[in-house]
Amino acid sequence: MSVSIQFLGGADTVTGSKYLVRHQEQQLLVDCGLFQGYKQLRLRNWAEPQFDLARINAVILTHAHLDHSGYLPLLVRKGYEGAIHATAATRDLCAILLPDSGHIQEEDARFANRHGFSKHHPAEPLYTRTDALACMPQFKTHEWGQWFEPVRGWKARFSEAGHILGASSLYLEVAGHRMLFSGDLGRPNDELMRPPEAPPAADTVLIESTYGNRLHPDSNLETELLPLLKKVAARGGVAVVPVFAVGRAQMILHMLARYKVRGDLPHGLPVFLDSPMASHTTALFAKHPDAHKLNSEDMRAMGHVARMIETPEESKALALRHGPMIILAASGMATGGRVLHHLERYAPDHRNLIVLTGHQSEGTRGASLANGSSTIRLHGQDVPVRAEVAQLESASAHADAQELLDWLSRMPQAPSQVYVVHGEREASDALRQRIERELHWRAVVPEHGSSWPA
């Protein structure tokens, strides 16, 4: 095969996105993500790469979320010296997300060693904050619509994908063959982000399928979230909101600011954003005003509605406060970070509320909470869950099944092949069937590690 794609992540799962494109002796990696969720997936992060780092000519990122960028520090530590191509907003977000990821892994390892609940002695981080900082000089940024040459003779350009700041779909032309990587597609009516651009003509398409078997409800986040917060405030409880530091944190802050301005929530109801990463991300909205919908007044209100918690000491002090209050803390799937301590403190009390704000990958604590588990495993202990748990149905930053099909149907002509990726198997196969049945295009759900012609 002249041009091929090997699916090294983002196949059979929504995490670990890595797509290796080969042509003759040239190789390019599209996305470089961490696996999350089930232990057997997370163990892939520790395994040796299924590719030769010395032969990779370039890396291109569609966006900054860790399931698309979080393996970069390891890639560079293992010897990759080439360029990492991205939009400017993606680069700026990676400068926040990647060092924070390394710091959290170091903290988790120290905590495990201190309390002795790790099976490894000593527990080690996958990579460190220093590793993450070391990869940042290799970033090269490009504007949406700007052509660039990641590998000699290869053409590429980004287009807006919605989803989060800087998120892009990638058009890649190799040896006359046109490939389109959807990246993670946002929603057409998102409160923060502009809708995805119409896709160009391509021979091969890789389409994400996070919500490939689901439709988002007609309700909107503004009306879905408010009754939950009113109810917990009335009973003097604490609302713990695990948030994705990039995107959903800012969306929830935007909603809270709107509620406070209108008087829907008491002005004195304390709101805390316990995530330095989310705080710094919120500031990036002002740096990249052309990458989202918010005006200057919206951004100012979003930045002032919550007290920003920076230090671990400030975070621990929240446990000494009494409700009612609202605590936003990362991570959004409760896989790590400060939210774990808040869940440990507040999940056992029936007066409290846990609000899940987006997709919860199988095998994560967030998925356990969403599925009604009576306990969650935190810091080596089973913690009872007596708090009310609510999963917001309208907060997703991903297009649903119909919105994905609508995006594909805007292509000027039918592609020769569609690969359905970045979804749990049931979701991916459901979208594959709809593509074949409704668009009459060839579609395949590739398996992890498999190679297919582009």
C-alpha cells in the first residue's frame, strides 16, 4: 500500500489517540494521547511504543486534551526530536495541561509511597513536570486555513473543529492522497465555541465517535444545571463538580456567572474553582478572542464568579468550610487531581451533590458514579457514595451521532473510505452502521494496532 494508517490508539476506546501515517520511508504521527480508564488501557502507556521513534518525521496535534496530547512528554523523553505541529491555542493549552499532568503523576506517586497502597515499590510517575516542560520548545504553530509542510512533500492545514480552544480537524495530503482527520468535533450550538467548519473533499476520513450511538437531549445546560444547584443550596449541601479543566470548567463558570447576574442563585453562595490548570485556561480565552464566541463582558464575568484556589493548603482548607457552596475541581472523569480529595470528603453525605459534566470513559471513577455505584475507590479505600449524583446530559463538548452524520454529509463528494475511531466499540459500530445505511459510504471500525490503506 502506498499510504497506510496504523491505529495505535483511539481504536476500541475514546482514549490514547495515535494514528501513524506511512508513505515509503516517511512517517507522521497524528495525535499523541494517553490511555485512560481501565487498567489494561492505562498499562499501554507504560509499554514500549509500537513504532520506531527514530523514523517519525513529525507529529501533528488536533487539540490539547490529554487523550490526544498527553504522551508527548514520554515521546520526547524517549528521543523524539522533531516538530510538534499545532494551532497557537493548542500549544498554549499544552503548556498548561502537560506540566500539570506530570505534576499530578508525581504527587500521586508520592502519595502512594507515603501511604503504602501501591503494588509497586516505589511507585513512579509515568513522566514528570520537567519531562513535560522539555517538549514545549518543539511546538510549531499554524493558523487555521494556513498550509504547512510537516514532512517534505506532504501538505497539511487545520480547520476549526469547535470542541475546545484551538481544536482542529486536519487535512493531510500525501502522494496525491487526501486524508481528513476530524479530531474531536464540537457541537453546532455550543455556548462557548464556534461550530465546526464544513469538511473539505477527501479520499479517506477518520471520524470520531464518542457519542456515535447517542443523541443529546433537547434541553440546554442553562436550564438543566440550575435546579440541581438550587436544590443542594436549599438543603445546605456542597456541590462537587468534577470538571474537565479545558472547556467544561469554563462552560460551568459561564453558566454560574449568568445565574448570579440574573439573581437565579444567591450572590453570597460561594463558588470555588480548585484547579490552577482550569484557572490558567480561563485566562487563555482573553489571549485567543478569535477562537471562541464570548465577548469581553462574558470573559470578565467568567473570570470573577469563582474564587480561584491555587495552593494545596487552600484546597485542603475547603474541607473546613460548611455548605452551601459549589466546588469545581479537575479532573472531569475523577481519574486524578484535587477532585479526589473533595469526593472523599463529601461523597458520604446525603446532603451533598456530585455533578458530572461530560463523557465518562469506561473504567473511570466518573463512570462508576454515573452508573450508580454505592462506593468509589479513593486513595486505596472504598468510600461510600451517599451524595446525590447527577450527570448533565447537555454539557457535552462532543457532537452527537446525528451531528457527526450532518458534518460528514457536508463533504463535497463521498470519500472512498471512512474509519470510525475514538469511541467505545458499541458507539463506533453504531455510527459505522449509520454511515453505511444513510450515506452509503464504506466504513470500518479498525482494531487497536491494525494497519489499513489510507
